[in-house]
Amino acid sequence: MNLLYKSTRNAEKTVTASEAILKGLAEDGGLFVPVEIPKLDVTMDDLKDMSYQETAYAVMKQFFTDFTEEELKHCINSAYDEKFDTEVIAPLVKVGNTYHLELFHGATIAFKDMALSILPHLLTTSAKKNHVTKEIVILTATSGDTGKAALAGFADVPGTKIIVFYPKDGVSKVQELQMVTQKGKNTSVVAIHGNFDNAQSGVKALFEDKELEQELSQAGYQFSSANSINIGRLVPQVVYYVYAYAKLLENEEIVNGEKINVTVPTGNFGNILAAYYAKQMGVPIAKLICASNENKVLFDFFQTGKYDKNREFVLTSSPSMDILISSNLERLIYTIAGQDAQKNAELMKKLNTEGVYEITPEMKEKLADFVGGYATEEETRETIRDTYQSTGYVMDTHTAVAAHVCKAYQTNSNDTLKALVASTASPYKFARSVMTSIDASYDAMDEFALIDELKKVSGVEIPKAIEEIRNADILHTRECEVDKMKETVKTILGVEV
């Protein structure tokens, strides 16, 4: 079976998986979705004995049907190798009465590595399949983690350039250092004077700018995306939810067919959407618990059916979730609208023009799988401190948001199903927030002294990603205003401004 993809805003035209990966975003501004979500063609009994790489093939071959077995396995084996500090790639750790799926063992110590290690291989394979001769320019906005993971993935990949925009003062010190010290002749990093939503909206506008597309084409370039709007980012994320369930089964923590709940710290909605896709594929997941920080636009949406980004943007200790426009939610809206591209396009237009839209009662009924929750800054700190004191386990701020929401849900609902928490970043990435949560007196220390202290407290080795930036040279100092992103891209690419 050849699985095709269509835009969430135009049901007429279909493209292959490789075309969808290459484009990143559809021409009409919509996101590519599979015409249907495929089912797993292997049993959980088969999956429980598989390695991460074998699981990845079992899942991805269902979505990327125009890749040969050899091409897909090459992409998978090139991605999930010694770049990860553990052979199992995504370990499961029992913390109290929940299971943490640690997604931060890759090169940049955040969950984005799970998909961005493979995306460059999927993209370059797709380019060959479609006889692309132009240089591919990866254009990406980041709230902290995607940027570094994409830069690391695409650094010096032939036939590509990568430009990353991040909000100045809107990421952690470690996140910023990871980006601005990135090597690679084809890498560019730009700090914008604005927040992540400004960066993301700016990048989307550049994708939709037909005049710019023409100018770049004449100069031998074409855009693609490493953000989770790219289906080549989203599908690899489905893999680890399938893998987690199979490993719970292998470890005899659950019996075959037993339902589990999954809690995901959520900003742009891609990571929890991947869990939803895993459920559609046949993984026995009951509730998908969407955990927000104080930017709780998604919590309010699940409560009311109204998405309203017209609110104060809060800078929190979990900056990768400081987002008011969750771009991947559009894929879910399209699904619950009965794949009605016109209806979805109307809602997205309202979001763009008025900053708010409301779904119908019929659509809201189709969200029964989802539960929204949020954690305040104080609750996030308490969760880090209490978990450390009771178990010795140290978690980062984003994971703490999810852990708090998971526990609150269990308490309020009396739901006794086993709970999986997506643990999305190493505590080393947010050392100051983590250490001051454990003890406020740590705030007097500088960033790298805190990192040494975190090693003593956690008993976990300092990751290579952190050691590398201690004395690394700053290579990227470019900044720009929000309304100058287009000129900045043209300058970087040497196209006349």
C-alpha cells in the first residue's frame, strides 16, 4: 500500500511521503497529514523483543511507503547509533509509581534528538528520490531545543544549509550556548528581539512568501523545515511510544492489551500528537494527558473548546513550552473536523486574524482521549524537590510539569491505570532552575559550578553536550528585529536584499 499525504487546508492534492518531507509545509500554509493513520502490522509480542532500531523500522515503514527497505534502514541506522549515550536509545525508568521514558540521551540532551537525528537522512534521501538539484535551506524557529538538535543534525550535511531563529533572552543559558557555539560551514543562528511565537510566525510567513520562493529558486535554493510541522519530524516521534509500551510489556510491568495513560509536557503539540498517532496505530493508550506550564493555552482549549492566544506571554523555567500558538494542534483539529480541510482552514484563518477560534460541540466530543492540566512555577519547583527527596531522581523543569500534572490527574480522577511520563530533557540543560528547586541557596553559584554540583546531587555523569560548551568559542552573534527576518535570511544566503 502506498500511503499518501495531503494538506490540512486542501483535501484535493496528495503527495508522497518523500515530497511531504521535502516541502515541510504545504503551499497553502497547511500541514501534511497521512490520508489515514496506518495500523501496526506486527504484534506487541513481536515488538517487545525488538531493539529501538527494529521498532523504528516497524513503525516508519507504515508511514514512509515510498522509501525502500534499504533506504529506510540506512536512515534509521545512521540516526540511532553511538550519538546516543545508551544502546537502548530511550530508557524507561521507574520513578515512584510512574514510568519515565527518558528521551534525552542523544547528542543535544533533549527529546528533539529522537527525530532530528534521522530527519537529515530522510531529507537527503527524499531529495535524491525527487531529483532535487537545488540546495535545501532548513529554516527553523526554536523555543530552545529544536534549534540545537537541528543544527547538530544538519551541520556539514552536503546539499543543505540551516538557519535557526531563537528568542533572545527566551531560552536557558545552556540552550543558548549550545546554539551559538555550533560548528559547521552551513550553519547560521540568529537571535530575534521577540518571543518564540514571533519567531515561529515569522518562519511560517517566509515559507508562504511566493516572491521570496522565486528569488531563492533563481539563486539555487529551496526551503524545508526541521520544525515539528515537518511530517519527517513527527513520524519518528511515534516510534518511542510504541517502543515504551513494548518495553513495559517485556519488563512484565503490564500484561498484553493493558491500557496505560501517557503524560506529555506540551508546547507545540507535536510530541503528544505522536502519542495520539501511536494510539491510532493500535498501542493500548487510554488517556493522553497534555501538560502545560503557566502559558496554559492548551489547558484552556481542552477545558472549553476555545483556543485563544490573546493573552500575556509568560517566561517560565520550562522555556521550551513557552508557546501560545501550538502549530501541531492544527493536525488534530483537521482530524476531529472529520478531515474537513475547508473547516480547518476557516479556523486557522480566525486564529491568524483574530487570535481565537472555537470548535463545535461535535468536534469537542472527539477530544475525549485528551485531558489538559497545568503546573505553576511553584508546583514545578515542588515536584523537582519532592521527587528528589523521596526517590533521589533528578528531573528537568519540563518533565516536572508533566509529573505534577500526571499526579494531579491521578488524584482527581481516581484513575489507577499505569502512567508513562515523557521525560523530555536532561536536568543538565536547565541546571539553575533544577538546582534552585532542590535548594534555593544554589542560586549564588555560576552556571558551570552548578553543573558540577548537579553531578554530585544526581549521581549522573555530566553529558558530553555540556562538557563541549564549557570552553567553546562563540561562533554566532547575529541578531535581528522580528520584521527583518526575511532580509536576514537573504543576507545569510547571499541573495540581494
